[in-house]
Amino acid sequence: MRSPAEIKGLIESRLKKYISRDRTGIRRAMLQLFLKIRTLTIAQIFEELNKKFVISYHSVAAMVGIIASRIGILHVARTGDGSQTVYRLKEQYADIVFRIVSDA
């Protein structure tokens, strides 16, 4: 089993690789939204990103899915009535996200 330090290192390397492939700045903008607001739905993310970028709703959903499942920095939950999925940045990774987003 991996230690918490190893897990943070792995997540940091995955996040750096993910950001390095960001040619338009959309990924960075989405991560900045999570740093600023912390808890968002895909509809809210789409609304904010659509102000600056030409992007589809499905593209936003795909990016959020990758960040939640492959990178592992988002907590996924359903609303009380089960109508929406809410994504929240995990607190233990906020410092890593901040450092990586502000570095590049």
C-alpha cells in the first residue's frame, strides 16, 4: 500500500502531465475555478468556461471525469434529491493544484 506522500507525488505528476497538454488554457481555467469555488456542477463549470472559451458541455463533462477518476483530486457526490452530481476539490490536494496552476 502506498503512503500518503507517495500518493501526493503520484497525483502531482499526473496533474503536471495533464496541464502540460493544455494548449488553450481551458484545463488551467477549470482548475482555477475549483480553487476559487471548490464545489461545482458540470453545468456551473460549463457556464463559466463558456464565457471565455468555445467549448461544448460534453467536453467539460469529459475533462471533469478525467480529473475525478484518473487524477483523483475531486470528490464526487449526488445532491440530496439525486438530480445533479456535485464535484468538490479534495482539501488535501488544494495546495498541489494551486502550486501547479500558478507555476505554469
